[in-house]
Amino acid sequence: MRPSPSNCAMDQSPSSDISSIQCASCLGRLRRSLQPRTMWVALMAFTVFCLAFQYAEVLLDVMETRNGKGSEGFMTLRVNESSATLRNPTSVSTPVREGPTAPREIYPTGVRQQLTQGEDKPKDSGPDSVCQPKKHIVFLKTHKTASSTIVNILYRYGDARNLTFGLPLNKNHQFFYPYRFDSSYVEGVRSKTGKEYHILCNHLRFNKPELVKLMPEDTFYFSIMRHPVTMFESAFTYYKSIEAFHNSTSLEHFLDRCWWNYKPLVAGNQYAHNNLAFDFGFDNDVTYNSTDLEARTQAAVASVEQDFHLVLILEYFDESMVLLKHALCWSLDDVVSFKLNSRSEQSRRMPPPRIASKVEAWNALDWRLYIHFNATFWRRVDAEVGREEMVREVGRLRRRRDQLQAACLQDGGPVNPEHVKDVKMKPFQYGKAVIQGYNLKAALEGRAKMKCQKLITPELQYSDYLYGKQF
């Protein structure tokens, strides 16, 4: 039976309680056997001894935890009073740059175990190992591919380590998309401060030469693709207001008149045709001559394989997170996440086969890119992880997500936007899609609340927080 969240207890080790009982017993015998002055001297001596003994045990416990031998594993939420600082535990809209020394946390019963028991260390990440956690990263954030969830993973990782993000100019949330990326679109570049950028992950149209100007040589480039049928259905719902879609009563209605509805030079219409290829920097307005299409496909595949270290697949999101974890040499908790910017199930419509075939034909370049990189994804799994190990690690990832949801979420999962209680945590609503959010448990406090809150913070709010933190 799960303990009530209202029951709270200080984080104390059992050995410290036993030591206190032993000291109390000794003091009782002294009171009966010694004269008052002698008793007072003995009392003071024993008090000093007991305090020193308990302090030594606490130090030993901390050392064991740092060495990975503690009962709570890697990166526990126990606070080191001598150095820990509390950074903005309650609001992402008013960042706190440096706070006072954090007190020992008080957690609702069972929350500490749920928040920490699944954490682990990245494999082979010691000072003498070949694998070191990567901190220079470019993520090409493609549209309607669960990329907002991956951005949250990157935001949390960099935020926790005070890494520097390349953020769009003037607190924008995109790098002047749909224009091809230019390094001058990054806040701080024009001032020529010479700062080092670690992570760049907001929406942009890929342009490798300009990214190379900004990012170090050891930068890890990755992106994510989605099956064009479900991706296009999502885009049709989300971007219903664009010129290509707004006169169509249904997805099939648009596809039956696609050449009439679609005008490539109209703003926003890139979402209506081969948008995946467009995000990767290619011309999405391709002809349907089979020879031309094949040539464009081969050129696009070769370019992506040359420019990117890893391409993930949405339909295998958990497997993708495990593969990303290995590629970046990160820990399990570094890649665990809750779904963000996700639609409610009621607003999803899976196209029937006759419509799906039309979507694949209309988005032929996207379809061919997806087929190729879906195959290369599984070749990477076989070469770097193995199918059996992948099953085990996916299981651990899902259990960890369940633990965090049980510890953090009031409703156990996402809720529709009208039910999100904290207005600062409401996700941005656009088009006809119903974008869901989360409510945190009311009993959460301190660092536990901060950890849970950052897991549910929508992309736009987190981006604003990072902008305030850096500038």
C-alpha cells in the first residue's frame, strides 16, 4: 500500500538514530553515578563524543553515495549542505541565478525513493574511460515528431550543468524559420563575446556551414523522423490555418485537390508538402518524375548521413532514447521524459489505407527518407546495443518513467489544457489540436518539486527561462 503523500519525514540514516539512542542510555547511567560537577564535565565530554561520532557517520554515508555505493544510487536528491544551491524551485518565469545554501529536503513519504531509485551512471564515463558524456550538441528539431519532448531532455541536461544554449535572437523561439539557419540568428553572436555554445536545439531549417561557424568540431548532430502518414495527419490538424489547408474540410479533401491547394511560395505552406525534407534543408517542392525523385532521394540520404551522427525514429521513441543515451554517454535519468506538446487521444485520427497511400505519394521524398533511416536505425541498434539488451534497457526506461509519474503527477498522466491548474505550465495551443499538459502533486517541495516541474515545463516557457538565465 502506497504511503500517504501527507506524511513527511526527515531524511536521516538509521545508523544516526541508533547512535543517538546509545548516547542517551550512557548519559542516564552517568546521572545516577557521578557528583554534580563531575557529572557536568562527563556530560559535556559525552556530548562532544556523540556529535563527533554522528558527524563521522554522515560523512561516511555521503562519501559512499558519491562513489555510487549509497542506497539511492547516482545523483540522489540528498543535498550537500556545504555547497548545494537552490535554483528557481517554483517558477520558470522568474529565474534565480544563485540561491542560499539549500536545507536538507523533506519529502512526502515514498517520493524520495520514487525520484531516485531508478537513476544510474552513464556507462564507461570515468576519467580513464573512452566514453565521456557529450556536451556539444545540435538537435535538428523537426516538426510534428515529438521533438518538443527531446528539447525538454536537452534543456534539463544543460540547465542542470550550467551549459550555454544557443538561443534565438530577441527571445524568439525559432531561428527565423522557415529561412535557412544563419549564425547571426543566435543571441549574443553579433556582440562578438566569443562565448562557447554547448547546445542548440530550437526550431531551425538546417544549414550545416552556418552551424559549423558556431559550434565546436566535436559537436554531436542528431535529429528525429516520423512516419509521413501520421506526421502529415498531425500537421493538417495543427497547421489547419495555413493557406494550403484552411479551405479543405478533411485530409482526404486536401489530398484530392493538393496541386490546386498547394502554392509553394506562400508562407506556411512548407508544412503541407515534404516538410521533413524541408527541415533538413532540402527543396520540398519535388517533381514526380521517377528518375528525378530517385536522384533527389539519393542526394538527400547521402547529405543526412554525412551531416548527422544519429537519426532517431518516433515510432520507436523509447528505443531511440536508449540509443541516444549510448551515443551521448548519458545516464538513464538524463533521457527519461514525459510527453510534451502532445495531442489528446480524442483529437487523433489514423488515416485509413486509401488515404495513407495518397499521403505517401504526395510526400514521396519524406516517405523515402523515412524508409531509409528507419532501416539504418535498427542497424545501429544491432551494432551498438543488441536486440536483447535493448529490450532490457527499454524496460528500465519505462519503469523509471512510471516511477517519476507516480512521484510527480497529480493525475498520473497528461490532462487537457483547461484542467492544468498552474497557468504558467499551460502548453501553447495552436490550430485545432488539443495540446495537453500536467499537474504536479501539491505535497511536493524544494528540489523534488523543482525536478518534477522541469519535467513538465512546456518548451516555450523553458526557453524563456533559459533566456533569462543567460542574458
